[in-house]
Amino acid sequence: MKSSEPTAPPFGRTVPGNDWSVLDGQVPASPPMVSVIVVHFEQHDDLARTLAALAAQTHPADRLEVVVVDDGSATPPSVPPGVTLLVQEDRGFRAAAARNAGVAASSGSVLCFLDADTAPEPGYVEAITRLPALAPEAVTVGRRRHADLAPFVGGGSSSGSGTDSSGGGGSGIPIAQAAAGRELPEPRWLREAYADSRDLLDADERSYRHLIGAVLCCSRWFFDELGGFDEAFVEYGGEDWDWAHRAWVAGAILAHVPEAVAWHNGADAALRESDPVRASEKKNAETLALLPRITVPGATGRGVASARPDVVVLLPEGDPAAVYRTADTLLRALPTALLVAADEASARLLGHDSRITGDRSGAVGLARTLIAVPSVFGVAEADSEPFGRLLTEASARVGRGTLGTVELVSPRAPFALALTSTRRLARLRRWGDDTGWRTERLPAPFVALAPQSDLAAYLGGWGDPA
């Protein structure tokens, strides 16, 4: 997975925070070249239906390519002329590796990911690619509906080798018409999440849960920025959420596109409502796989330490005793943060604590919040708890909406503690400005530490913190 600095986008623009509504009504000057990556495993009839639906898209056919990646079926599928077929060995549920292989074999500037059992309505590609073609950081997710489509096979055959151009339902029947009267319930949790977030316009750090790999779209440039899907995933689920989380931290613009409808053959594979016991088993396995990768509150342990920090703090230089007090104050407030020492002497002094490192270059990683501490400071014992709450709440809020930075200021210090979203920093490095991001200033009860401050008094609990 990629960890280098963001590169300049090749086209388009960014938006304030996650406010893709500023692009409402806009369409690309010309249709983008779109690559549709379809992952398949032992779903020959479903694949035929989906390929028929792709042949009936309103997006111009000469601006659309389809790549099918078979994940080790006993008999590889047949595909019509013009569709690329790749086959990989059956070594587990390797949707991540299949999608990456499909991207590598494609050429479009915009990428659509579909599962073989998910047939799109005619306007799907045109609708879901609009935002990524305008704003290259946009990641869009379509509306996955469910129906019993088994009687309808693309091209009217059950061999998986035929397609038609009617709209994908098979035997000349458009996919929406084939689904009519055979609808199955949509996952309530997804439907409610999209409604509550205004189709992800109000996305936050937990919104990665609402991006589904079966109906996902992004620009090729942004996909390359993230380094693709993590091929360590070889069981069902998780690879799309891991990718979506990395996308959010890297400054993605998340949007649900309800008019981009694709029909999944059968009920929700997660089984949340139809088989809660089996669903719980599958979700537990997925959650355990994601624990080392996603460290946002609500997705990580409440006591067990995370493999990666959610918050990284850049410590200042200064008198060793004062630096120690500053680090101790910060870890008391943010016990799961990673602190980065400013120099080798501080790194040696504090290096016995695994939450403190001297490696500034590789520390930020997938952290959501970066805290810059320009000088040593302390907090009175009576103010320790409210200071901790303030720091925790501020570090959680940056990156949501258009709030890019929170500066904590004190009348007893000539400097501010700046908490900045890594989303804002990624956008700044890409675009050369941070258009639309806000900075909020809040009062905080900290004091600047005097040189040679009394460490024994601090540890013993007596005296003024300065």
C-alpha cells in the first residue's frame, strides 16, 4: 500500500470538506473513459446478466471498457467479444487481488467496481462516474437493490456466454423490469445511514462502513494514490472498508448516488436480518481482520492498544524535564496517541514508552489527527480532566465537515496547540491551498513551562505547573 506524499491531481477540482453538493448540476465536458472491473466466482448466469446490463448503459460504448476477473472458478466463464477476461488461482476469497488485477489491465480514467451478481440499470455508469470525473478525490457508492433474478439470464441462456443489449434482465427484459415484483428487502442499516447522512454529504470517520465494494467508483489517479486494495484479505468482507477508510484519511470526497442503481441477485450476503447468528459470526471475523487497520473510535478496542495511532503529536524541543512533563501531560489526556520526539536526546529520554518514537518521517501513517506542539507546556492538576476532554473532543471533530484545524489557546501561553486533520493536510499538499477548510479557536487551561521547571514538584503533585 502506498505511503508516499500525495501527487498533484491530473484534472478537475476539490471541494470544501466533503461538500460535493457544490457540484450539483455539473457534468463532465465530455464523457470520461470508464473501466468497469467485475469480480466473478462460480456465478456464470449472474455474470451473463451483469454483462448484458453493461452492454445497455447510456454511457457511450466507445468510452466504456469491461474487465472480468475470475477468482478461481472450476470452469472459467465465457465473455463476449470486447470484454477482457482475467483468471486467478482459487486461493481464498481474493476480491482485493482480483480488483487490483482488473485495474492493472484496464485503461480508464474512472474506475467502477461491480460484483458479477450485481447488474446495473442503464443509467448506472453515467450517474456513478459523474463526481469522480469532476473531482478526482470523489469516491462514490451506488444503490444496491436486491431481487430474486434467478429466472432471468443475460442473452436468455444459462451458459454464461451470452449477452443482450436490452438492459440486462435477460431474454430481452430490462433489469429493472426483471426485478419488478421480485424485490427483496434492502439492508435497513445502509438505507438509514444514507438517509441520516444526506447521502454521505455529512460523512465522518465512520462513514467507510457505508461504502460497498460491489457498487464502488473512483478515479484511477486516486486509486493509485491509495495503492489499491489490500491483498492480505483472503476471506469474505473487509477489503472495501479498509480501502474506504484509507480513502477518507487521504482526503476523499464520499458520496452516495441513489440514482445509480444496481440489482443484486438474492438477499444481502451479510445476512444481518435474515440469519443474525451467522451474520454475527461473519461480522466478528471481519471486525477482527480490520482491527489492526482501522483505529478510529468505535472501531477499535477500548482497552487493548491499537496497532496504529489515531492521533499523532509532534513534541517540541526544550529542557529535558519540561519535555518530559509535556509528554506526560499529553499521554494522560490522550493515552492512545503516538508522540514524536523532536530530537535524539528527547527520543532517548522517552523511548522506554512504546507510544513515543523518534521516527518523524513514518509516524503519521493513517492517523486522522496531527497535533503540533510548538513549545513545552503544563496543566494544573485541577484542570487535567477538562483539558483531556477538550483535547479528545477536538481531535475527534477535526476532519468532519469543513473543520480542518482546531487551535487551543491560553492566556498563560504565547502559542497555540494546533490540531489539524490529515485530510486537510493531504488536500493542501495536492492542490497547493486548502480551499474551504475552517480553523476554530478554543480556550484551553494550559500554561507555558518556564525553563528548568520543577519536575519533582510536578511528579509529587505540589506547586504551580509553571
